[in-house]
Amino acid sequence: MSPDAGPARICELGGSRVGTKLVTITDPLLVPLLNASVRQPGGEFEGANGRGSGSDSEAAFVSDCQSGQVGFFAQRRDDSYSDLPTDMRGMLARYADAQAESIGCAPPRMETEAGGD
């Protein structure tokens, strides 16, 4: 949905009003916008090079990269669109690993379940 060279990459699955939004923020000055989402109580998780938080409807992760911090965000907008994944932490983990490779960062390898990933 957005160009690869911009400060944020946005991809929508299922349309803009329903479905899932996936975001990569590559500008270290914009990454702090995710801090509130990353610190949601009760859903915290770690990765190889960062930390995040997630719920049934959204997940965020901030990762350290060679160029500075990078942020990843996934949000499910509408439960009625049943063809889309419902595990936001798992979806974000797969998305962030793929995006990290494309922007030249080490994969975050998020721990998406207690005791493993």
C-alpha cells in the first residue's frame, strides 16, 4: 500500500475498513509513537533485539536495528472478516521477521507464546 522507501510501510489485508493493518516504521524519530502500544499491560513479550506487547486486536514491537530503532505494528479492525488471522502476536512476529530482512535488520524473533515462539 505504501512505498518501500518511506518512513513507514503500510499494508492492509481485507480492505481499509475491515481486516488487518500491518505497519513498519523505519524512521527512528517516528518509532516512539508506538511506545504506548508496546507497553500495554498483560501482553508483554520479548524478542532477540526488542520488546513488544499484544492483544487479540493489536500488537506492537520495537526492535533495535543497525540504523536505529524500527517499529512494527499489527491491528485487526473487524472480527466479522473471518478469512484473516486472529492471532495478532503471531502475525506480527512473522511480518516483522520478513520486514526486518527486507530493510537490512536482524530478525526480531519474537517470543509469541509463554516459554517459546
